Amino acid sequence: LKMFLNFFGGLAAHYFFVARDEAKNTEDARRLFMTGVGALMASSEFKQAMLAADQHIGDLEDDTETLRYLTRAALAAGDPARAAYYARRLVFQRLPVRGTS
């Protein structure tokens, strides 16, 4: 049963990542990306989920909601070093320069 769930979790994730690459806006890209990572997490493919996140993050690499999600996902995956990396990215995001719009 576990092999069955892993196969379909990975297959579902693949299709979510393909759709994420074709998304027309950030909200759809984020939702599809998180769903793809979540599919792998749900099938207990934690290492694969983290590798896929790195591979498919693309233009979401500075997205606050995505980084929050990945911080929690990395903790759930048992990877505190990766969670700390994402948390640092959140804390030290580029801030707008004062006096500019």
C-alpha cells in the first residue's frame, strides 16, 4: 500500500509542478507549488518533497507566503537546517529603500 501511495503522490506532485510552471499569476503558481510539495509530504516522501521544492520554486523564491510554507514543511520533513534557511530568507528579505516607491 505504501508503494502505491508513494507512486500516486509523486505522480500527482509532478502534474502540480507542471501546472505551476504554466501558471499565469503568482497566486496560482504558489497554490500549485504548495499542493505539489504537499502531495509528496502526504505520501511520506519528505526528502523528495524538499528536493522538489528546491527544483520548482522558481520565481517564488522571495515570496513571503511560500517561504513560510516551506519553513513549516521542512520542519515537518525533519530537516531543521533547511527550515532555518527558509526562515532566514524570510527575515532578511530585501526591504524597500526609504524614500522610494
